[in-house]
Amino acid sequence: MSYQFILVEPRYEQHIALVQLNRPKELNALHLELMAEVRDALKSLDQDPEVRAIILTGNERAFAAGADIKQMAGKNAIDMLLIDQFSTWDTIKKIKKPIIAAVSGFALGGGNELVMHCDMVIASETAMFGQPEIKIGVMPGAGGTQRLTRNVGKVNAMEMVLTGKFINAQRAYELGLVNRVVPVELYLEEAVKLAREVVQLSPIAIKLAKEAVLKAYDSPLSEGLEFERKNFYMLFATEDQKEGMAAFVEKRAAEFKGR
Ligand code: DAK
């Protein structure tokens, strides 16, 4: 597939794919065309058996400064409804392979919401996170009020959503929005290191474990525990479970096949 607004390297490293948002002049503002490409790329990588983890990144100055305000400015409610951007975001939400966000610079509005669709987040010291929609007369529309609140708690989410103020990488770390903060020249490398750890494990166990962790967002504890239990049992039907446990007993490295 060829893309205009993103760069995609399905074989960035063994089992690791890289997707880079690429509208640098516009600070990677997420217009509809770019989001459609992100959706298509992630979907295709999700189906690519060689890929076991995906890194989503921008550039040093911006991960993404939000949805494209210039594209949205003239729209009315019916236009927005008919565009149905939610189907794009819903597809991204359903990607089964782990996605690691490597964030530097601005991650604002839809940019921060896209980060929150990822499973782990490495931030550069220069990263800034925010939901500034309130400053342009609207509010978060791609899950910001819900995911942010679950991630950072009510009062912190309220402060970000109701003032539009940005937080820096260190504060994002303190609030649990990112896994760690590294010097700017290392953020992509650190994301790759994290991906390397994941891709050597059983892809099928990773997939079912990701699904179970995400279930915690949507369900009461008892339902989530039931779900976890079923996925846990299911893994005992895999070759990877036999291989992983045999390798432990035989004191050797496991060779996982994702079956
Ligand atoms: N949209 C369009 N263009 C943008 C942009 C954006 N969000 N952010 C930056 N740009 C453009 C600027 O217009 C400028 O373009 P030129 O004027 O040079 O042509 C260029 O990028 C560089 O930006 P600045 O000159 O402003 O750079 P500064 O360093 O001075 O400032 C900034 C950087 C990030 C603080 C500033 O650009 C800024 O405040 N940007 C807007 C941030 C923002 O408000 N973001 C939230 C947008 S609303 C939904 C899904 C998602 C959403 C809604 C619904 N559904 C599924 C329904 C999301 C909504 C949003 O994200």
C-alpha cells in the first residue's frame, strides 16, 4: 500500500513495524485522510503474520497537535455525523497487536487521544500532553473525557479538559499516562527496546493478554475476571503454552510460533 501522510515500515526490525505520522508542517494535525491511512496501515499490520508489535510515532516537534482544526472549522453537526470518524477510531481501538506510542513534542486533543489508544507509551523529555479542545469551543470527541479520566483520575482529567492546559512529560509520567520519559534523542530507540521485549514472547498469549487488559476499561470487575479466565484457559490449547513451559523446565529459550 502507498500512503501520502504517513510512513510505514512493516519490517522496521524483526517482527516490529513502524508507523510514522508525516505532516510535519501541520504538526501532524490529524485530518481525515491521515486518520484513514493510520487505520488502513494498522489494520494491514494487524493481519501481517510477520509483525508482532507496532510502534506509532510522529517527529521530534509533534506526535500530533490534534484533529485538523482548519478541516473541522466550517463543519456543522450533521457534517460531523455523516463523516462518521468514529468508525476509523473504532477500528484503531480493535487492533489486536500491541501498539507502542513513541511521543515527542505535542500530543494534543485527538493526538493525546490517539496516544491513549496505544498500549504503552514512551515519552521524550520534550513531550507535552493536553486536551485543549475547550479553548476552541468544543470538547474531546475521541474518548478523551473517558480514557483520560480512567487513566489519571477525575480531578486531573477535569483540570486538563476544563482548562485545556498542557502537562509536560514528567507530569504525564507521574499521572500514569506514559511508561517512562527519556531524553529526546532516545525516545524512538526506547520504544524499539520495549517492542523487542514483547516480540520475543508468544504472539498469541500477547494478543489474548492485551484483549483482557483492555476489557478492564469496559466492564465491571466480575465480568473482566470471567473474560480473563476464558482467555487463560484458551492459552492451554496453544503450542506456545506447551513450548513455553517445556522450555522453562528444560532450561532453554522458548521458540514461540503464535499457534
Ligand atoms: N489543526 C490544523 N493545523 C494545526 C493544528 C491543528 N490541530 N495544530 C497546529 N497546526 C498548524 C498551524 O496552523 C501552523 O500552520 P501555518 O499557520 O504555519 O500554516 C503549523 O501547524 C504550526 O503551528 P503553530 O505555528 O501554531 O506552532 P506553535 O509552535 O506556535 O504552536 C501549538 C504549537 C501546538 C501550541 C499550536 O499549533 C496549537 O495550539 N495547535 C492547536 C492545538 C489544538 O487545539 N488541538 C486540539 C484540536 S481539536 C473526533 C476525533 C478527534 C477529535 C474530535 C472528534 N471524532 C472521532 C468525532 C479531536 C479534536 C481535536 O483534536
